[in-house]
Amino acid sequence: MGKALEGVKILDMTHVQSGPTCTQLLAWFGADVLKVERPGVGDATRGQLQDVPGEDSLYFTMLNHNKRSVTLNTKSEKGKEIFVRLIEECDVMVENFAPGALDRMGFSWERIQEINPRMIYASVKGFGPGKYADCKVYENVAQCAGGSASTTGARDGVPTVTGAQIGDSGTGLHLALGIVTALFHRGQSGKGQRVECAMQDSVLNLCRVKLRDQQRLAHGPLKEYSQFGEGIAFGEATPRALNDSGGGQPGRILKCKGWETDPDAYTYFITQAAAWKNVCDVIGRPEWKEDPNYATPPARLTRLNEIFGVIEDWTMTKNKFEVMDICNPLNIPVGPILSMKEIAEEPSLRETKTVVEVDHPGRGKYLSVGNPIKLSDSPSDVERSPLLGEHTDEILRDVLGMSAEEIASAKEEGAV
Ligand code: CAO
């Protein structure tokens, strides 16, 4: 079986997390991703948060699977010559340098189009055009500027960033979709185009339900938020709502057996209207099924703290997996709070290759997250990340047709 993106060549000028997540996804789908790195330096994450001294960090290895690494000094004259030839040979160029970095190197979008009109040129930046366009941006800044932090955390606590890397990996995902869309379009038009994703925009896209709530506020309080039932007035902006469900079905994180000593002994419990009668039976409150104070969703909204308190009295008698086993067959949506340790050890995630073990010549075996997008006819096995410049000779020879002498001379000049 062939891979979906076989034959697509990606000139990968990405570093850190947002760009590399994008090109890693494309590599998993079969694209030939040529990661360009500065000679002797490479992607800064190779050396960041190192757990095995002197070896590529997990930060790097887990974001750069299935790629080939070529070292190239794109600021030297010879390096620029080689870079132009790579632009001629590739279908897509991806970068997430600080604003203007590639222009300063002499490779503006106009110049890239001149070299290869079929090129799809994809960039991640912190902000879109406007007054912040020149800013350097990292994950948490994007979470703050995209509306996530102001709507995450406890109402009376500080704005909070999430563990999910929605600014970096989230933007990488958006960019990957932009690239395959542009590739599809090129099939008809024959022309490349520019694809740009701002981290602020991507975070906001993932937070759109909070902008929904901002507009609902103009028409009255947000009744599914706990603070409504607690009689606390709403302000002008969508508030933080701790673990309240983001949708129309009230939900909370509740303690389970063992919570006193296990920080992850919790379940997420949703009182979906359709399953309400089953909830009443499970928690030993069958009378709530007919009681007008509890029988309908609107009646329950002012009593959520009491209702979830009673449900929690029940969940605390079971461990989080027992809660799942009991509720699932009754169509009550619940989910255990899984620790990273539990996820790493979960057999079903290993079976689907969502969690994979990878062998690396320097650091040995480590766990990674495989491709979460499964295509029925296009397998995507995870291959280890490349060492710095591991494929330089191979790429210069096979992709650009350079002779051994030319490669040796480029090395002598410090261009590769
Ligand atoms: N040869 C020669 N020079 C190279 C090179 C190569 N192969 N690869 C990179 N460089 C140069 C760049 O041209 C740039 O030089 P100038 O500053 O002289 O133009 C320099 O290396 C470093 O680029 P940078 O400014 O992007 O790096 P930084 O560490 O200072 O900033 C970051 C990092 C992430 C804040 C910034 O790149 C950025 O804002 N990117 C866009 C937003 C983004 O993706 N953020 C997510 C970060 S986590 O995923």
C-alpha cells in the first residue's frame, strides 16, 4: 500500500514545536521531509530539556520523526545556491522563524515564486498582520492572546494556560491542513500559493465556544455555568468556569475512591439530559426522576452544586474505572482522569499505535505519540528522528544530483 503523500517533497525550515508538528504529520502521511538545519547547531530543541546527556532531547525526537536532516548555512553564498536548488526541487516549503527571518536571508515569497511558481510556501507566526506582526511568540503567549487563558481556570483564580499545546501543535495542525488544501488546489491550477497560520488565530479557532458565550452574555447569564447556580453575577467578559462542561450538558470533575492520596483519582461526569433517569438510579436518587425540582434540565441548572455533590458521594465509593464500567452501559457519559503514566501504560493506545516505542541509536528506546489520524489504506509507521545532518550527503547527491567533489567543496566552505 502506498502512502497518501508519497512523492511530495517538503523543504522543512521549521524549528521548536509549531512548525515541526506540521511537517511530522506530513512525513507520517508519506511526504519526503528534508529538515534544513544550521551546520553544527541544528534545531535548538535538540539540546533543550536533555534527559540523556549529549543526546537529542525527547523534545526534539518526539517532534521530528520520519524526517531527513540536511545541514545548510543558508546565509553563506554557497549555501544560498544550494538552497535555491532545493526550492526548485521541492513542492512545499514550511518555516516558523521569527517574522522577516527568511526575507533577511534573501528568500521573500516573491523570490520563492520566481524560483519555483509551483511552490507552496507555508509559515507559522505568532500574530497575523497588524501591530503585533513582528513579535516573537511562544506557546503560552499564544494561549493568552488567543482567548484560552482568560477562559481557563477558576473564576476567582488567575488566568491559566492548559497542558495541551494548542498554540504550537494546534497551529501546526492548522498549517498542515492549509498545505494539503493548497496541494489539492495546485492539482487544478498548476500554481503554488502562500499558506499562513497565526498562533493567535489558531488558538482562537479552538476557543470559539468561548466567543459564542461572550455573545450569549448580551442576552442574559450563562445558565450552564456553575456561577449561575451560585447566584454570582456575570461581568462583561466570558468568565473562567473551572471544569464546567463547555457545552449544553452540565458536567464536572468529581472525586473517586482514593482521591485522598492519588492526585488523578477523579472522573469527568456529564449529566446528559437523555441519561438523567439512569443517573438518578445509579446514585440512589430515583425520586429525582419525577420531582419537578430535578426532573428537567432547566430545573436542575440552579441546583448543580447540590446535584453534583450527591453524584460525588456516589463516585467516591468507586474507583474511576469502576465509575466508567458502571456508567458506560447506561449511556451516562463519564471519563476517568488518566495520568500520563496510565496513558503510557495503556494497552489499547499501544495497539492502535497512538503510543509507540521508538529506538534511537543515541538514547535507546523511548515512547512517543504516533499519528493520531488513521487512514485505512495509508499506514504511517513511526521512524526515529534524524541525527543532525545525518542525510546531508544523501540529499545533496540524490535530490540535487551533486557530485562527491561538489559536496566535498561545499563542506570545505562551511556551507553544509
Ligand atoms: N542557516 C543560517 N541561518 C539560519 C538557519 C540556517 N540553516 N536557520 C535559521 N537561521 C537563522 C535565521 O535566519 C535567524 O537569523 P536572523 O535573526 O539573523 O534573521 C536565526 O537563525 C534564528 O531565527 P529566530 O529568530 O526564528 O529564532 P529565535 O530562537 O530567536 O526565536 C521563536 C524563536 C520561536 C520565538 C521565533 O522563531 C518565532 O517567533 N517564530 C514564529 C512563531 C512560532 O513558531 N512560535 C512557536 C515556537 S514553539 O513552536
